[in-house]
Amino acid sequence: MQIFAIVVSLAFTAVGLALFIKAIQQILAVVRLGQPAPHRTDRPGARTVTMLKETLGHTRMLQWTKVGAAHWFVFIGFGLLFATLVNAYGQLFDEHFILPIIGHFFLFEWVTEFFAWAMIVAILPFMVYRATRPKERVRGEKGRLYGSTMWQGYFVEWVILTVGICILMLRFFEYALQHVSGDGQQATAFHFPLTFWAGELFTGLTASTLANLIWLVAMLKIVISMTWMIVLGLNPNMGVAWHRFAAFFNIWFKRKADGGTALGGLAPMMVDGKPIDFENIEDLDEDAPMGVGKIEDFAWKGILDFTTCTECGRCQSQCPAWNTEKPLSPKLLITNLRDHAYAKAPYLLADEADRENLPDSVKAEAQRELVGATEGYAWQPSGGAVIDPEVLWDCTNCGACVQQCPVDIEHVDHIIDMRRYQVLIESNFPSELNGLFKGLENKGNPWNMSPNARMDWAKDLDFEVKQVGVEVEDLDEVDWLFWVGCAGAYEDRAKKTTRAVAELLDMAGVDFAVLGDGETCTGDPARRAGNEFVFQQLAMQNAEVFKETKVKKVVSTCAHCFNTLKNEYSQFGVELEVVHHTQLLNRLVREGRLTPVPESSGPKKTLTYHDPCFLGRHNQVYSPPRELLQVIPNAELKEMPRNSERSFCCGAGGARMWMEEKVGERINLNRTTEAVETGADQIAVGCPFCRVMLSDGLTAKQADGSAREEVEVLDVAQLLLASVKREPVQAEPEPGDVTQTPETVSDTAQVGAAAQAHEDVAPVAEPEPAADPEPVAEPEPVADPEPVVEPEPAADPEPVAEPTTERKREPEDDRLF
């Protein structure tokens, strides 16, 4: 038995190590195909601390407490119990073998037994959890494993379970052998605290029988471990297992050395590892890729991201697009890119002369478009392009995927890089965006409104609103620049927020000024749509104004403006202190400069608060809006089930405000339903786009009778102003409002194509197969727009052909049960 166990174990070890080392070399070669990724090795000390926190401390895994705690025991046990594998090799040659130096050190024995039991107890719920996940596509946490490669998950879990059992079995037999061999000093509960009771069951066996059992179990442990290495070696794209090694590196090389997620500002567009400066675009090589058009255009960190994906589906469970029956799954987007990278790698790594001799499957993979028409299901194509256009353009940039990912994959950056290529190189983007791009280029706002109307919101205020260049020369004369934003200047509901904030600042004695017609769009919708050229035009124009007017401190009512100014304008040489209006107002209340007045009578109102994605997840501003709502007299704050870090998107981010929702349930209706179901009388928001989307959803629900007529959507600032002045506040535009002019966006549907739920409440549709046509037939070039005579609302896009492919049955392959 001993010789057989030695031969089998060493044979499996030789094969396992050879394949494992070869796979490591292959992974490194594939990752190196990517483009340079600068600033990924700065501040190594901080990066190391972050990596240790997120791995040993499981800080990101513990966002899901029960799952995270169970995974911690498996993770620690997997690494810690490697010593038992080394011990098993020694036991093949000597059944009494113990590790040198460590020997019978009791703490090591206690830890070994504890984690062996803990690993088994922890992995069993995972196995049950995986087995009970539905085969069909469902929303939320329950369906997060849909589309994952299930056999790989089962394989890894069974390996962990059987290795844990082998460790305990060896402890049982070791105890019995020491007892039978007369070494009673070691065969005690002190040295076998959690296994002695089972070891007693085998003390009736002979020493030779126990030796054979130890050789057998040691061999099984080694064979199982090496089988795991063999399977990994044969599947370098098996992220379910490889993440156990790759996660350390992926976390260490994350975008932000301080440990923050890859949210907030977008990474700049890079060529050869350097940010593109469109002022010097003539210096660029004409073949330089702008954005990502092929898998090898991704930075090496992107390919490492794809390799590291665990297929856990946390991102999928939280994604607003996936949860409203749309084709985008962040998980499947990443795994599709991963599988394509590894399938195309042999072609990219081969010499040009040798490529013709490669297998047809490899050559076919090399010819696949990265983004284009797909075959089969858009989220999991069976042919055609790797990524369907509907998948690419469904993203709202809400950041839920990045926030939830336990291994720090940077989904949003990768999506934007692909959008950049489609817009700037292919001129292939949803036709509705033509109006957005024209408005931004021609008039500096998404609706092509006159810049001279930017001060209309301030009409008939009973105090003076200082304007730079009129009442004040520059911002050194005041404390704050009040950044009004495009929505705050042109959209009726947002104007009410602008006026409310201005009134509150004036009441608190805050000295502020605005830029008026000197203000232009921050460029956020252009950048999020992939039009880096227009973004840089606008950002450089604003940056120049900021420098001339000596801007230092900015307060903004728009979460998107707030995020862009705070996190992205430093790329243009502007360093600003930027706060959201809820942060500044909360500070003023705490300082006693604003005081809500209790009502003498009247019913108590219930409020609920919707977290704007670009305020919350992107910038971690969660408390100030809530603290303001909690000081409003005679009001109770009731949270929605999905709030704070797990808040659900309104559907407007990522330039989605200006794109139609063609598939599934409208995101804003989904969120509005959740808000209404809290029973709240007022839905509070902190972003003009959120307000438009939720107002639109509320109108639709009130029209079908599923929401009370008295429910309204208001900005936090309006609620605070009403409590300070004790005057009623209006959510919707009123007849005769002096701020309404021909340069005003009044109806929610005029704001953008996404805000049309109240006009056309479509039934929830199943996602169509991926053979849909391209979203645009012949879009107009971005950099050379035609002049627009009359302002046209973005909600009137060109018609898009209806999908004609028949719906197919769910695929039955190894990704499901």
C-alpha cells in the first residue's frame, strides 16, 4: 500500500505542478498583451495595506455579512492548511511523520483542527446555496449565479470539502496510531482537541492497519489537491479557482492606491500609457486606438481584471439594467471578455508567419468584432461579436458592480473605454445621442438652449444673486461659487432646487456668486457616453474660466456636476474644494445658521430618500442628506429596502438620460415603485436627474392608480426651505412661473428619451436574443456637427428598427445546471 500511495501521489504531483506552472506562464503572457497602465505601482506601502485588509480582513466580502464570514473561514483555511498537504507527503514515507520545527506544537494543532472543521462547516452552505439557485434568469441575489460556469463552482467546493475531510481523517488515525503505538503522551485531548473523540473509535485497530489507512488518506488528499491543480492548469480562464491567486495582485494594482474603488472620476483615455490631450491631437499616430476596439487595446490591468473574476454574481445581482430584464450583466460582460482574451491569445502571441497554421477556431476568434451584432443571447453570445451593442449602451454607470466586486474589477472603466472607440472611431452609437452631442458642442448644454437664459432661474428673487463679471470681478470677493449646472438653469423642477438653495444660502448669510452665462456643461454626459473629445472641449473651457475667476470652493446641486468637478477637473490643472449642496446645508444647520421651525399642527409626514449614484456610491456621501431630513419637524424618514451602498439607480446616469429604454421594465419605474411602497408622502432626492426620473415614474404610477395623488418628489433643499420658512413647497411647475421662458425644459419627457414612462408605459418584455440590429444605422460624425436652428428636445430620437429574430430557448450548457 505504501509503495502504491507513493507512486500515485508523486505521479499526480508531477503532472499537476507541470500544468500549473505552464498555466501561470500562459496567464502572464495573456495579461502582458494589454497596453501600459501607469500609476498602478505608486505608493506600494499603501497598496500592500489595502491588499491585506481586503484579503485577510475580507472587508469587501463582508459587505454580505453571512456569505463573507463563511468565505473567510474557507479562504484562511485554504491557505493555512497548506501545511497539512506538506505533512501528507511526509506521511507517505513515514506514518509517524510530523513537520520539522513545528512538531506537536499545540497551537498549530488547535488551529489546524479548528479551521479544518470550520472550512467544512462553511463550505456546505455554499454548496447548498449553489444547488438551490434557479436555472432561469431572476432578479436580485437569488439569481446572481445565473450564467456562471456551474461545474467549476461545484468542483472547487467539492475539492475544499473532501480536502477538509481528509485532514480530519488523518487526525483521527494519527490519534489512534499514537495511542496504539504507546505514545500516550501525545494522544490526548490537549493535542487533539476537536478530533480525539473520533480517534478513540479507531484505537481497536492494529498499528499496521492504521499505517495503511494513513497512507491511503494521505494519498487521497494529495491526489485531490493535484487534481485541482491539473484542472486549473488546463483552464487558465477558470476564474472561479484562479481568483484565489490572482485576487492578491488585482487588488494590489487597483486604480486608487488609497484603497478606494474605481468610482468617482473616470480614468482618462490613454494611448501607449499616456492620457490623450486633444489640444495636441495632431501629434497622435493616425493608427493610435482611441478607446478599446480590440481585446488587446485594453490595459494589462483590464485583462488581469477579466482573469480574476470569480463569477460570484454580486455585480449582476445589483445591476439596475440586469434587474429590469435588459441584456447587460456586468459579470457576463467580464467573463465574455475573459474567454475571448484567452481564446484569441494564441493568435496574438504567435509570429505572423505561424498564424496560418493555427487551428481554425483560433483564427475565427481573432476575426471576431469586440462590439457588434451577436448571435444567440446578447448577454451570452453563441457567435458573432463578443459584446452586443445593447449590452454596452445599457450601462447607467451607477457603479453598483464596482462597489460590490470583492476582487476590485473596474467594470465602468472598461465599458467607457469601449464606448469611446465606438463613438470616436466607429461613429456607432445610439442615434438619440446626436442631439445631446450637438447641444453640448453648439450651446454648452444638452438641450441646445441659449446660454443667455442661464440666469432665468433667479428672476423675482427678493435678494441679489451675484454674478461673476457683473456684481463681482472674481471669486476672491465671495466665499463660494454656486455651480448651477445645466439642469438647474434650464429644467423647471431643477430650477426650484436652484432657487431653494440660493434662498437658504442667503438666509444663512453665505456669500456666494454664480457664473451665469459664463458657465457651460461640465461635460459629464459626453464623457459617460464615450465622447471624450466633446468632454475635453467643455472641461478645458470651464477650467480656463475657473482660473480666470479664481475659483477655489464650489457648491453644486447636481450629483453629476459635483462628481465631475470634484474628481475629473484636476486632469485639467484645476484643484477645487467641491461640496454637494446637502453637505453645505447640513453644515449650516449644525452651526445654527439655518433653523427648521416646528409646525404647530398638521399630520406627520413620512419621507423616503433616494441616494443619487454619483453622490453616494461614487463619492460616499450618504449621511448629510439624511441628517437634513431627520431635522425636519413633524417628519419621519423611512428607508427603502435598497439604500445607501446598495441603493438602486434612477436610470439616468451614463448618459442614459438621453437614450431610450427599448427592452424590459423602465429603471425609473422600478425605483419609483420601491419608493411608493414605503408609504412615503414625499420622495426626497439630491440630484436633478434623479428628480426627473422619479417624477416621471411617479406620474406614470399615479396615472395607473398605483400611487397616491398626494405623493410628490422634492429635492432635500426644498424640504429644508419649507421647514425653515414654514411655507408650502411645490414639486411641479406652476402656471405663470416667471422663470419659465422659451428656453425652459418643462415636461420630463423633454429632458431626455429615458424620461418617458408617463407617456408610454410599456409592459415588461423578455430580453430579445442578441441578433438585434446595430443601434444606429448612419450616425452623424461627432466632431463636426451641423448647426441647429431650433432647440430640439432629446426625447425625439430617430426611429430604430424593431428586432426581428425569434426568441430562443434558454441555452443548456455547462453554465447552467
